[in-house]
Amino acid sequence: MKPFGRVIIRMGVISKYRIKQVLVIALLWTIIDTGIYLYKFYNDHIDETVRPYDMHSWVVLLLRSGLIFCICLLMAYLLTYQLKHLVRNLPLWLSLVIKSIIMVAAAFLLNYILHFTYIWLIEKEPLTTELGQSYYKIFQTSLFVSQMIRWLIIFLITILIIEVNEKYSPGVFFDILAGRYLTPKNEKRTVMFIDLVDSTAIAEQLGHKKYFRFIRDFIYFISVALLENDGQIYQYVGDEVVVSWTVKKPNANRKCLQALLDCKRILQRNKNYFKKQYGVIPEFRAGIHTGEVTIGEIGVIKKDLAMSGDTMNTAARLRSATSELNEKVIISKDFAAQTNLKNWNAVNLGQIDLKGKESAMELFALKF
């Protein structure tokens, strides 16, 4: 999938997530490197006359840590932004190899910058007198090799954590890691099922492979809009996205409705791309319901968080009802009662019998 230059909606939440990720990675790398440096310095009883590039004072240590943090910021930015787009269509193993090679090269640059900064700022020596000798010394020392191996291990662990965290949706992996949902918990959530309109006809028109690329593009844009509005993506099922908002968080239902608007806007703004690539402009339909869900950790070898309960079933039935009632978005009375619909055209559909439900439900169609 090609990079999309026409994603026009404001990247507030995603940008904040990426920036936070860069800062956390840079800080952790700096702490790890400084901790190892101090341990080796005190444990190995380094002779300063033999190894002048070591700590003479806290000023030197602060200078070193500050430099490392600044360089780590650049490296974390490279890893989080640039390399992500570079290797997005490559297998995971090849992605890891390419990222590791580039990051180790960056780590070599980090050590080299530290070396010459010390010579220039602390020892007050001209850089030209040290430049030729240092190349030879660096490549001949076991210290250099051990540093590169250490950085390689740190990079691989960081990359794997990022991959796993984003596979489960940001934050979910750490919930599993902390064991937050080992014991199932009931939470009140607004759940949305959103999928592609006329998916069968489009699949027949495009063929299997092209349809898959079409779905991938559709899911990409929809996901951007959902994540921008604090939606927690639960799962992808074919052309369908299941997403939820924790009701206790401020403006959860308002953000759910805003996500619908952003989904429509981002698809409209990229309609020329879809028309050119596939000859089809995608549209969506959605069902929204608010209620209690049970969240718990499931799985033996592959672990995940599962949401179950009548709320999930009802939201799925509402999404199915959009086809039967020829509506784009259908919401339940429970969602409507807890949401400010002042600026929305909500049409009361009356009591509707839903498949699998014992009694009829009062439903509303949203027009926008």
C-alpha cells in the first residue's frame, strides 16, 4: 500500500501517540546507556590516564547524557516515523533486519559524536589531530564491538515491543502484560460495528487480490478517523471494524459521533485516489450501542483481550439492520439517551425486531 499524502484530517491523537512514543524510547535508551556506563566505570575501575574518555566529573556525565538523549531522540524518530513507512510492505523478519542495520549504524554515529564532542569540549583538543587515529582505534577495540552488540539487543527488543503493542492496539499489550484483565471485568462501553457498503458486489468487480488491496486502503482510512477520536479498535473482521469507547471517559459518545463524520470526510477527500486505483468510491454503514461488556484475557499460546456480552451482539445486529432498513447509521435508544444529538438529524425508526433478540428495540437512524 502506497503512502497516502492526502490524509487531510488533523492528526492530533495519532501525532500525540507517536511523539510520546519517541520521547519514552529516547528516555529509556538514555537511562539504559547511562546506567551501563556508570556500572562499567565503577565496576571496572578504569584508569583515566589510559582511557581519558571517561567521567572526570558530573559535568561530563551530564554532557554525555544530554548528548545521548538528543541523539536518541533522532534515532527514535527515525525508527517510529521514517523506517515504519520504509518497511511497511516487507515481511517482519526482513523489516527487523533492515531496521536493526540502520539503527546500529546510527548507534555507531552516536558513539563517534560522543567521542569527538568529548575531545572538543572537555579536552579542548583540535578534532583534526584525533580524526585519523580514532578510526583505527575504534575498529580495533573490543569496547566498540560490545557497544554495538548491546545497542543491537536494545534495538531488537524495542522494535519487537512496538510491533506487539501495535498489533494488539496501543495500550492493550501493556494491559495484558500487567495482568489487568486476568480476572474478567465489566465495563460500560459504547461499541460501534462499521463496515463497507456493497462489499460483495465490489469484490466481484475487482477480483480477489485487488479487492484485498481495496479493503486494506478502506480500513486504513477508517482506522485513522477512529483512532483520531480516541476509539479503541477491538478487531478487524474482513471489511468490518469493531471499535469501542469507555463511557466513563470525557465526551466518549461525542467522540464516537465525531468519528463517523471524520470517516465520511476522509473517504470523500480521498475519493479521487479510490476512483483512480479501483474505480470505486467506498461508503460505510455502522451500528452503535451503549451498554456493559465483559472484558477478559483469553488464549493459550496466542493471548488477546476479548469483549463479550449482549452489548456486542446488539451492536452487531444494528449494523446488520442498516442493510435491511436501507440506512447508513443506526443507533440504539440506550446510546441516544446518553448522547447529545442536538446537531444531528436522528429519525425515530420505532420498535424494531432484531435477529436474535427476544424483544423489539427502539432504534434511531442518523442522517448526515
